[in-house]
Amino acid sequence: MTLQIVNGPVIEAGESLSDGVDCSAGDIVRITTPSTPWTGGNMTFQISTDGQGYNDLYTAKGEEVTLVMPKTPSVAVIVRNEDWTKAINFLKIRAGSGSHPVVQEQRQQFAIAVEVPNGVAAAAASGQKRK
């Protein structure tokens, strides 16, 4: 397995929800938080199968999937063993929750590490599509 880094998603200043990023090459194993100060609130998610329509991410128990945001900027959060990371093609990150979003004062750019099979990583590096 190889790690592929997806630069983004980005929550723009004055917003609480990021743009979407394609994580379909594999399973999300790490989220690196922005270097800019986080305005507050935890991190929640929206996911999509096709990158068009997004839905809030909940567990089968009806709980919104939530990560507690560290107070320190630029930290790596390991999510490798979380079941929800295997069910994502496209991802958006939200500051706060679906019912209580938190507008960010500064632009927030994340990095997502996706674990991909070695054949997929080699094909991506050479510009080939996986069959």
C-alpha cells in the first residue's frame, strides 16, 4: 500500500463547509489540519458517491461522525481504523456540526492521506487509469 496525499479540502474565510475532494482511490487514513488558527467547533463531514450531491455523515447509531479539533494548528489526525473512512468517495469537511456550523475567520486548507493499492499509485503516477 502507498499513501496518496490529496491537497484540500478548503474552507474559505467566512464559510463553515469546505469544497469537495476526491478520495475514491483508497481509504482515508489521516487528516492533516490547517496551519491557520481554527475559529472553533469540532470537525464533521459530508460525503458523496459522485461528487455532486452531498449528505451529512452519520453512524448507523444515528450519531453525526465528529472529530474533536485540536487547539494546536498543523496536526495529523490518524483515522485509519475508523469504519467510516472506508465508505467515502468524495469528502467535504465542516467546522462545527450540521445543526451548528462554525464560520471560520481564516481560510482553512486540509490535507487528506489516502491509502491506495500499489498498482493504483503506480498507474496514477504514470497518468494511466485503473481498469
